[in-house]
Amino acid sequence: MKKNLILCPVDFSESTELAISLAVDLANAGNSKVILLHVIAPDVPAISINQSINNRLLARLRRQYLDLKEVDWEQVTRHGNPAETVITYARQSSADLIVMGTQGRTGLASLVVGSVARRVMNGAHCPVVTVKTPSFPSAGSWQDEVIAMGAGS
């Protein structure tokens, strides 16, 4: 029986851990393998201090999410445009699903900066699940609301 393949691009943003966690849960629920794909943009030197930091972060994520859950997984690193590389790798590997984090930018920021996740969703041959880091209200906002409610009593 063929294993389903879940591609999980990792960029070490806040949403990366949530995406890996979801990919692992989905892999555990079925007969699936997870591929962590780290894409290094062309403007980043091949050897840099950032790569050393990324390797340490990836090792921690593997220990925390993959090794403990005994998931079949593999790690792949590629150089290129992140969105194009994810789309190409997904097609070449016959991925069944892509699970990836997103910054969740909206409005003008999304138009100016662009969204890797949006480009992947538009170009992928398979379903794409995006995971956004939840935003929590600042401490002052809910406290101010409670104070305002108490003042009217």
C-alpha cells in the first residue's frame, strides 16, 4: 500500500511549529510520510551563520515533533524561489498534501510583499492547508475592557 506524502515547507517562522504539528497529526492518522522542505532563497549565501542557526532549529523541531511521534519522515533542503521550489518539489515527489505556515498578512502588506502560501495554493497540483499563528490581544486591551465593564457597575 502506497504511503500518502505530506509536504511541509519550513521557514522557521512562528507558524512553522504549528504546521509541523498538524502534518505529524495527519501523518499519524493515516499511512503517511512527512517531508520537511527547507528552501533557501537565491540571495542567501550557501554557507552562512543563519544556516547554522536553521540547522539547530530544524534539529529541535525534528526531536520535538517527529522523533517522539515515530513518524516516517525525511528532510530536504533546496535552493531557489520558495514558492516555485515548493510547487516543483510537490509535483516531482507526487505529494498528496502540502501543510505550510503563513504569516497571514492582509491588505496592502499582502499585495506589496506577496505571499508564498498564496502562490503555492495557486500553483500546487494537490490540496494546500495553511496554518496561521493565532494572534492574541495585547495585555492592555482585555484589561481595559474588564476595567470598563467594572466601572459601569
